Amino acid sequence: MRNKDPRNKEESTAARYSRLIAELRAGVFEGSGQTAPALRRAAATGEAALADPWSSYTAKIRDEPWDVTDSDIEHLKAAGHSEDEIFEMTVAAAVGVSLEALDAGLRALRDDA
Amino acid sequence: MRLANLETGQRKPARFFMLMASKSSGAEMADVVKMILYRPEFFGRAVSELFAEAMRGPSFWTPGEREYIALTIARLFKIPYCIDIHTEMIGIAADGEVDVADADTARPEFRAVLSFVEKVMRSAEPVSGDDLREARELGVPDDAVVEALHVAFVWNAVDRLAFAFDFKLLEGQLTKGTRALHQFGYRFPAFTLR
């Protein structure tokens, strides 16, 4: 059922996706924005120390996104954060936790067990 | 949507596209598309490349099967916005190979990889090569697993953003918007992503 596609004939599936993921990472975690790239990388993993309200908000995006409410966003704005900052940190947390799952799946694929 | 910027903050070419598309379809542009067209250099441009590749690019899986993976992610999140869109999309893109009401009608290769992807999504349970044994016994190539994992990846991220920004379906968007997304293979005109 594999479709014939003339694009990038020499590029393997894994290489093609790894290039697309690298482009996504570059924009979200390295690109210019209203928030510092280090802050976005911290939002992605929750591992580095991140001050509140970012810490609790980005943890919610990673762990229970269904619980985000209007008041979470209002709280961030009341703390002086702009919509662009909220946009960037939300995307960083959502992409970060999804990358962790992707990497876990790809690791299992390399596992010869 | 919770951020006004995502409603109206797009650059002029994207706003022009949104206006023309909504005039021709009679429905307002979908929230997910508005988000992709907002500051595209940050997220939208790269994620739309991934969308087009994962959902409609060359693959072991049919477009209908890939939509079924997306639906499965939406069901895990219990997010009505995404469940409705992918159910509609399966009606358009699938040709009987998947049934939204019964996963067991799909080919065994697909069922084996879908259950692996579901386990990957439930991050509390670590996955290993053991979880791929059935798929491998059925002869599913590694590339097909890579492809399925990337379908799951894009929707894992986008479903979370749908919750955070509070995406809503408006009148006419489900049928017309979904059909347009399918027709253009999840691709947007290049000028809208600059």
C-alpha cells in the first residue's frame, strides 16, 4: 500500500521525519520569540527550575491539558505575561511532552528484545 | 479561543487567505488552522510540513488508517473537537478499511501497530521492543511504525493545544473545513506561512 512519491527519493523515512522534527524543534525551542529559549526548553520537560505561574501552567499542559480553564490564562495575564508569551510556552510544553512520547516509541523500535 | 492573537493576529497574507477561504466555503476558518497561520515561523510552518507528510505523504498506512490513529489519540484525550473532526475525516478519506465503531475490522497489521501507539501514548507504561513483537511477526516494516508514531506525535501535541486554547467547532466548519483539509492534503498555500 506504499504510495509512489517522486519527492526525496534518496531520503529514508526515518531521515525525512528526523529532518521535519529538527525543523520543529528549531522554531519552538531555539527560534526568536518573546520568551527566552531556555524558558521554553524548561517548559518542554519540567526538569529545569521554572518559576510559577509558568511552572504549574506548563505542568498542566504536559500532565492534564483537559483541565486548562479561562482562569489559568487570566492568571498568567494578571502576572504580566503577554499573549505571545503564553502562546510560546503552551506550544513548548505541548511539543515537549509529545516529543518524549515519540522518542520512547522510537527507542522501543530500536530495541531488539 | 482563549487568546485573541490567535483569532485575529495573523499577518496580512494569512488574513487574506482566511477571508477568501471563509467566503468561498461560507464557514469561518477552523481554530486549528488559525493557530497554524499565527507566527508560522515559530510553530505553524514546521508542524504543517509534518501534518502533510504524516497524514497524506507516502506511507504504509492509508489516509483512512492514519485518520483512525488521530481519532484514537483524540479518544484517549476525550476531546470532542478532535473526535468530531477525525470521525468526519474518516468518512471522507477511508474506503472501508477502518470503521469508527469497530477497530477490529481493520487489517491485523494496523491493529497491532495501533495498540503499540496507544501504549506509547499512555506514558505511565514504558514501552519496549516486546510491544512490537506482534507487528513484527505480521511483517510490518520498521518504517511503518515510524510513520504511525509521527501521526500520533502531531496529534498528541495539537490535541493538547486544542484544550489549552479552547478550540471550538462553529456552524459549517465540520463538513466544509474537513473536506477542504482533505482536498488539499493538509497543505496550506506557501504565502500564508511566511
